[in-house]
Amino acid sequence: MIKIEELIHAYIHSHCDFEKEIVLTNYFQADWEADILVINSEGESHEIEIKFSKSDFKNDFKKSYLNKDTGEKFLKHDKISCGDYICNSFSFLLPMGMIDAEIIPEHCGIIEFYHNADTWETEFYLIRSTKKLHEDSYWKLNDKDLFIRKMALNLLQRKMEIKGKHEELIFKNPFDIKKLK
């Protein structure tokens, strides 16, 4: 069985243009983590959610969001379907034939994959194109400078995580560090 990291690698290297698009994996936006987030040069964003099982797929529709200002609770796909979501489009990336396309809401694009374990080839099939959820640019809804700082912090954290797997690292507790005057 293909691992999620291998699937992501196969998809982004066959479908993304790294010279014209920002491609992020496991990126937190809003209150959810995007398995794949692609932002093109015009600022249009596409979130791709990967599901390997029917139960994981069904659980995606139970994810909720609590508005910290009003206290109202919203389901993730209610926000997405009404256009009140940060991304311009949303798709599921699923194993071929796992979910019948008729039960997947119309606001979701569908990409299916077939992985041949003998040849280690993975093929992707666009079953349903995405619908544009709203016209706003990702950069109109997000502070670009903050976005870049978060990406840099994420890169630093991942570097330290990888380095820590190979050698013992000792860091001072950040709560003990006093601000310099």
C-alpha cells in the first residue's frame, strides 16, 4: 500500500508547476490541515484532501469550526459549499472506486488514483473538476507577509525535527528566555 507521503510526492510532481505555483503539504489554514494546498500566480487556491478509507472520508464531513467571535459552530463542508472558506476550490484525492462520485457533494472536485505496487507507478484520473467557490484571491484573504513568516517557521521546525531524529538536540525552554532590551 502506498503511503500518504509517497502519494503526495507522486501527485505534486506530476500535476504542479513549481515555477508558477506555491505548493504546500500538511499546511494548517483556517482550522484544518490541508493535505495539499496549491496557490497559482493569480492567487487562486486549491485544497486537496487525501482519503484512504471510507471511514476517513465520512469523518471529513463531521469536522467542525467554532467561530471565536460569535460562538457559532459550523461544519467544514457547510463553510466550503457556501463559499465562506479561504480556498477557491476543494477536491478529494481518493483510491480508484473507493467512493461513488454521486455521494460526494457537488462543491468538491474528485481525483482518483490507481497505484500499481508491482511497477510502483501511480496514475491520477480527474473524475470531476472543481467548482469555483468564490472569486477572492488567497492574498486578499491572507496576509502575504504573515504567510511567508509562517512558512519560514514551519521550515525551521521541520529541519529541527528531521535533525533531531538523527542526533540528540537540547533546546532551552522558550518560556525561560527573557526578551532582550
